[in-house]
Amino acid sequence: MSRLAWIAAASGVFAAAAFTLCEEVIWHGQPSGSADGAAILAYYGDHAAAVQVGDVLWVLAVAALCLSAAAIVGEMADQVRRLTVLSLLLAAGLLAAAGVAAFFLALSASGGQLDAAGALTSWQREGALYNGGRILLALPLLVVTGWLVGRRTPVAVVLAVVGIGLAAGNVVGVLGQVPFLLTPLWLVAGGLAAAVVVPNRGMLSPSA
């Protein structure tokens, strides 16, 4: 494996683990669904420190998500590479912005600078940023999936089918957080296939 492949693999594992830690542990019990402003204000005020630690970890995980695509992007031709990177960065920007919005929501709630109505508005803004980023994440997934299909090998086809499922899951949200949490690992799998399964030829080579 190349150094780039190792970086991508480590980044993907970190991103998946950090996202899971934030969602399932650090932010456990966070308001969801049709929570009212009072509940949101109370949660972010009482759990401000934990929320902010999670938000910092979240932003780092978003950066790692981008790096998890490094190996597979390195195998692509220029035009496909540009489209993949641009769409991934756009989605990542919204996801990172959601973490920043939550950080300042917790800061304002704990400092007594928000009322219930203001907390609800800020929380809805955070949710809109996250949902927008998650949905836009389907675009780089589909670009990479299309590129994989063009490799015409069994491994590429399997990865492509999984990619379509992850893209659909990120858009419709039927499977909850699972498609989002698996996305960086899928990008790593594509990169590992490029670096290990058939390096420099065949399935994932840009000249194939």
C-alpha cells in the first residue's frame, strides 16, 4: 500500500468511529423529531461542554471524511477527480457548518443568551445544515459509483451496488445514520481495491 492509501484508510476509520462516538455516546439524549424550544434550550444548556467537545470532534471527522477519499481520487482521471472532490467538499462544508452551529448553540444556551424560541430556531438551522450535507453526500458517492461501474470487474460492481445503497440511504434517511456512518469506510474500500486488489492495472486503474 502507498502512503496515500494508508492515510485514506486511517482517515476513514477515524471518521466512522468519531461520527459514531458523537451520535451514539457524546450526544446521547439530544432532542430529536418535534422537540420544543424549552427542551432544546435545557439540553444544550445542561450539556454544553459535552456538546462542544463533540462538535470539535465532529469537524475533525468531517475533515477525515474528505481524506478517506484520497486514495480512490488519486486513481481517477482529471475530470472525474475534480467532480468528486468538488461535490465531496460541498457536502463536507455543510456538515462542518452544522457542527459549528451546534457549538455556538450550546455556548449561547449555557450563557443564558437564548430563549426557547431562539434555541428552536438555532437547532432547526443546525439540522438543516446537517441534512443538506448528508443529502449532498450522495453526489460524490454516485460519481465514484459510476466510475467503479466503468471498471467492469466483480469487485468494482459489488462496491458500486453498495455505493448506490449508501447514496439512497443518505438521501431518504430510511436507515437512519447507518449509511452516513458507513460512507467513509466505503470510500476507503474503493481506495484499498485500487491500491491492493489490482494495483496499477485492471479494475481501478485510470488507464483501464
